[in-house]
Amino acid sequence: MHQALKRVNQLTHTWLGLLLSLWVLLMAVTGTVLYYKPALLKLTYPALNLESPLTLTQAASQLDRLTPPLTEGYAYMPTETTPWLEVVDKAKTRWYFGESGLLLKREQHGDVFDVFVSLHHDLMLGKTGKDLSGIFGLASLLLVITGLLRWWPRYGLSRRHFTIHWFSLKTRKGLQTLSELHKVSAVVMIIPMVVILGTGTAIIYAQPVNQLLVSLMPEAGEQPSIPSPAPQAPNWQRRVELADTLFDGATPRLMYLSKDRMRLKFDDEWHPNGRSYLGFSPQQGHLIELESVRQTATGNQLSHTLYPLHVAAVGGTLYLLISTLAGVTLMILPLTGIAYYLRRRSYRQRR
């Protein structure tokens, strides 16, 4: 029975690896590059190299001067890492503003960075691509588990289980190098790889994951009340000022321009765009929505840590470095796995 289960595990790992290799490689390459997207944008487009970030007041002033179709999209407020105001219209064109006005316009899929974003999010296939990535994500976790079971030493760990012997890949002993490189790199980086694959898959299934966590941890506080009479903020400059009054330690990060709504981030919050909300009536700009993420269910707050963990938005330079190494490992695994499979099959056919 033990040998039969071992054989099933081996076959499962082999065939899942063959089927998922291209997807894993694509996700690893695009995801690792996107960790450094702000820096790469500045390097590619010199106009984005601002001496200092726009202030919230300056960014809000730019928002108030926008005209259609830009007012039908959403906008990211400036930060230390991204010192510009970024507006995304309905056509997914991205407009970058500085203090003096428009700095840059990037069409959808107009450069490699936007292509990488689309490939990473949905394989450039829309909902179908997201559905496929969700299935592949779950399968990739099974792939990791079967690989770990296949590697796990029967009689305890020793130094040899973490040793790579380097032979020329042109020789038959190169198979040993490919096998050991595949196994050792996977085992050493298994925890950050599982974090990346697990959080990425959970993001695709965000709604059911959120519902599950909320059902398990439903404890919530009392949301703050909208002042009476409701404050009026007919423009974005006034809304930014009001946000500073209503939320202590929270900064506007994402503006839904067509919905008169904004998201705010607390200083100690992991999510880069925050998960607290202010909403305004479209005609007079009266405050009609006030929600603090700190008062939502514990499970809801936990679910909002998945995205920042996936994109390395927390943990500083150390976590970014670990995530980058995990991304590189996820490139190495399909390459070594496929190379090992093909070369081993070639040697067997020569017998």
C-alpha cells in the first residue's frame, strides 16, 4: 500500500508539474517584475522622477480640474514610492499628474509593465483567465504538497538532503544536478512560495474567502456615526480636508471619481490602499458613508492582509527580498523540472 501511494504521489507531481509549468513560470516572471514596478516606471519614464511627492492638497486640486472621460474612472493618490497622481479612465488609460499638470499618458497594454499586469491578473483573458488562474492556483498548492512528500526523507534529515552536486548538464550526471537543484531550492523556499501561491489564489477567490473568515471571526466594533447635520464636501479638496477631520491617522489613497467615494489607509494598516471608506452624495456632496476598517469583523480585517502579503507591501526590504527569491525559485522549478523530465526520457529512449 505504501509503495502504491508513493507511486500515485509521484505521478501526480510529475503530471501536475508538466501541466502547470508554463503558468507557474509566467506568474513568477510577471509577479517578480511587478514588485519593482514603481522604480521601473521611473527608470523608463524620466517625467515621473519628481523631486518630492505631490501633497494631498495638490493632488485633490488636480482631481477637481479633471474633465470627462477622466472623471469616469478612479485615481491613486501620491505616496513616497509613487509621488504622482495616477488617474485611470474607463478605457484603462493611465494618466500621471504632477504639480504643474499632466506628466505622462500610458495606454492600456502600451508597454511591457501593463502587459505584465494583465497577464498576471487574468492572463489577458478577462473573467475566463481569472477562473483558469484560480484552478491553476489550487493545483499549484497540490503540486507543492506532492513535491514535499516526494522529497521528505524516510530516515530523518541530513546535510545531503540540502546538497547540490554541480555536474555539466551535457553529461548524464547533469540529471543529478537538475534533480537536486529542483528539490533543494523548493524545500528551502517552500514557506514563502506557499505564501505567494496561497495568497494569490485566495485573492482570486476573495469573496468566498472573506465570507469564510468573517463567519469564523465575526467580532466587530461599532462604526462611527455620520455627524448631524451631515458635512457637505462638493469637491475633492474639501473631501480630503474632511477625511483628515473624521479619521485620525488615516490618509486618502484611492478615489472612485465616478462614485464620489474614497478609500483611506491607516498608518499601521497593511493594505497599501486601505479599506476604510467615505462616500458623498453626487449632487450636493453630503457625507452619506463613513466606515472604518478597524470596526469591521476581525475576519474581514484578516482577509485584507492577503493582498499586501502577495505584493510584498509589508515587511520592508527583508520581506521584499524573500518574496523576490521565492519568485526566482518559482522560475527555477518549472525550468529544472521540465529539463529533467525531457533529458531523462531521452536517455531512456536511447537504451
